[in-house]
Amino acid sequence: MKKLVIHGGVPLTGTICISGAKNSAVALVPASLLSDEEVVIDHIPDITDIDALDEILVYLGAKIKREGSRMTIQSEQIENKEIPEKISKKLRASYYFMGALLGKYKKVEMYFPGGCAIGKRPIDQHIKAFEALGAKVEIDGNKYRIEADELIGTDIYLDFASVGATINALLASVKAKGKTTIHNAAKEPEIVNVATLLNNMGAKIEGAGTSEISIIGVSSLKSAYIEVIPDRIEAGTYVILGALMGNPLTIENIIPNHIEPLLAKLKEMGVSYELKENAVTVSRSDHLKPTSIKTAVYPGFPTDLQQPITALLCFTEGISHMQETIYENRFQNVPYLNQMGAKIQVKGDMLDIQGIQQLHGTVVEATDLRAGACLFLAGLKADGVTEIKNVEYVLRGYENIIEKLTHVGAKIELIEI
């Protein structure tokens, strides 16, 4: 167990470089199994979610080499055996092994994945896609057995634009016979990143990044190279930090249009920032206008930035409103913010956030990854000392966060307890 101790109220100056996207990397790594040849993934973030995927790869018999941010994966000799619960539960993204192994071997056995407890996160749309391709799915408790004599291209209609289901449908269909079309596909940049790797491997995918993706099945996939795109959620988190404590703070290695919904809201609130080709410089704003935010699938305001920006909304001159439309249990950070002096009311899927002058350091607990990021930001802004328990949630999603923040002036320390 670890806790983070933050001495708040310190202005932050300098540059933070954004790492490879967690939500891309955790799909790219399982996708590599579809090739029998070597796959190289560059700009892999050094986070515990990647370590958990490594553990599964090694368990299956893949050969892994990590040099800095580069990962080389050779899966020719892997054994398609049951993935046990003790390793599948370490992260939700382990479900991408379902699509990858089903696509490669027409069979997969594993336990339901883990991840943050932020509400109901069923995988029914994933199962729907597998069944549409011709697979039979057996569920015994939280164990899944998915098998097909052969996978046949078809039309897959997702009930909602799920990122995970879209990627799993891609993984399962790239070697299916004939043409597959995914309707109501999610449009997130991470999906484009995964489709690019698959195409580099020899897949025939068109339309990634739109609501309709078409795949022509191929018989084999070859060696390939891919770079993980910059993490738009990490970028957004640090941009919000710049609005709280920047003196000024520069965030580099970003793709500006990936964080456009956030930048639009910050501009509306009166935050001062300067945007360049692949960087943004943000300064602390003392007079923030209240706003209303509603989370939505890409290209709307991302649910993963809902909790972090709540820390900033605490300091507007008025009442702001936040509606969470994706997950029903993503306000677990609110009681801790209120404990620090915030004035937030939860009304169903809405937050009413009354602006205040200051937050005060205290002992809080990270309940999930983005809730932890929110408390991180709040602690850096607050006066006094903030202790965050269960900080492992944050470490699994933000590469070198301690080092990056210390480099720009933050007074923080990680303590074993």
C-alpha cells in the first residue's frame, strides 16, 4: 500500500511531456497477438496496467522485450490456455484478449476482467459482436468460454458506441472470412491507433474514426510497427492543473484536436492559454466563470476528464453544473472534495458545484483512477497537507506522475504504508 503526501499551494512552472495513451496501449498490446511475427510498439507508457498485460503475455508464452518506452512482442509460440482470474482481474482492458485470441485461434477462455469500480460496465456489446461473427459464448459465473468453428464476416450493430466493444469487434473480425461492418462504432482516437497497427500488420480496415468501420478478413497478419498516440486524458489532466496552478505550465507532445472539448470549456471559463502545434501553455486564472458540462462519447467532453475538471469547477465565481452520462458511479471523488471544503451537491447524474475561495488539505482516498487524479489536483491547489490513500489507482494510469510534477515544482512524496 502507498499513500501520497502533497504540500499544496505551490505554483507550478515548467514543461510536462505527455506519455503514450494508456487507453491505446492497453489495446495495442493484446492486438499484437494476432500476428505470428514480431510486433514493435513504441511510446508505451510505464504504468502498472502495462505490467499487468505483460504478465498475461508471459503466462501465455509470448516473448517480451522492453527497452525504455519500446516494447517488442513475439507471440509465435504462445499457448492458447485459460487466463485465470488472478491476472485477468488486474485491469479491465484484459478483455481485449477475448477478441485477439478468438480472432487468432477461434477459441478463448478467461475470467471477467477487473478495473475501476465506476458503475455498471457490462461486456454485453462485446459478446454481441462475437456471436454475430459466429461464436458461441458460455458464461459460468464470471468465467467466459468463447468458441467458433469459423468466424464469418457480418454486420455488427452496437447498441451504443462502446470503445471496448468496437476494438474487440475489430480484433475478432480481421481474420474472419468475408466482410464485416461495425455500425455505430465508437470514434475515439485510440480506435484509429489500433486500426492503424492492424493495417500495418496486413489487415484491411477502412473507416476507423467514423461510426461505420468495414473490415475485409485476411488469412494472416505479419510483423509491424506502431507508435502509441499521446494520451489525451493525461494531457487534459495537466492542462486543468495549469488552469489551477500554472505560473505558467506548458504541456507538450499533445494532439490539440484530441483535447478540443476541454480547451473550448476552459476558454468559456476564462482560462488563459496559448496553443501551439503540439503544445499548450496554461496560466492560473483567478477569476473563473461558471459553466455547464455534459459528458459524451468522442468527440464530446470525455467522461475520463469529468472528475479532474471538477476540481477546477470548485473555484468558479458562481455555480457550475456537471452531468455524467456515461457511468452512474463516477462521483466517488465528491465526498472527499467536500471534506476538503468544496460545496458540491449530487443530484442523480448531476453535480451542482458552488464556487469557493480555497480548499484545505486533509486525508482522502482514491476510489478509482480519475477520482484519484481529481484529488491529486485538489491537493496541489489546497492549502496545507493532503494525504491520498490508495494512490496505486493513479499510478496505474499516469506514467511517472511523481517525477513529472516534482520537475515543475510540486512538493509531493510517495510513502509506503
